[in-house]
Amino acid sequence: MIVWDNEKNQKLQIERDISFDQISEIILKKEYLDILDNPSRPNQQIFVVKLNDYIYSVPFIIDDQLNIILKTAYPSRKLNKKYTG
């Protein structure tokens, strides 16, 4: 199961015109580009997803019940350059 904070989701919709709903669909369809280890947080990983013609970094953790908990989503210039050339 993929879960997230609803307040954070609303904030993403307002500020970045994206949502965890869209991201979860990409993840469930296995259409994400990559999964990376988060270098700044040892127990966290990052989904790399393409959304609205740009690459987004989506940090997440997996809890004891094996839920994927999405933390945030932000556009990444570094990953955009790496995955789109």
C-alpha cells in the first residue's frame, strides 16, 4: 500500500501542480525511472519519476507493514539532466 500525508499532498498540488495520487499511479504501474538510495537519510530511498515532462525526486520509506510512505516530491535539475540528457 502507498500512503502519504494529506496536508502535504494538498501543498504539493498548490505549490507544484503535482500530487501523490499521480505519483502513486506511476509507482503502481512500475513506470518510475529508478529507485535510488537517499544519500542524506540512510533509511530512506528515492523514486525517480517523470511527471509533466520533468523529472521529480520522491523520497519514501517502507514501514514495518511494508507500506510505502511518500514523504515529499520535488523537481530535480540534477536528475532531469541525468535522465533526459
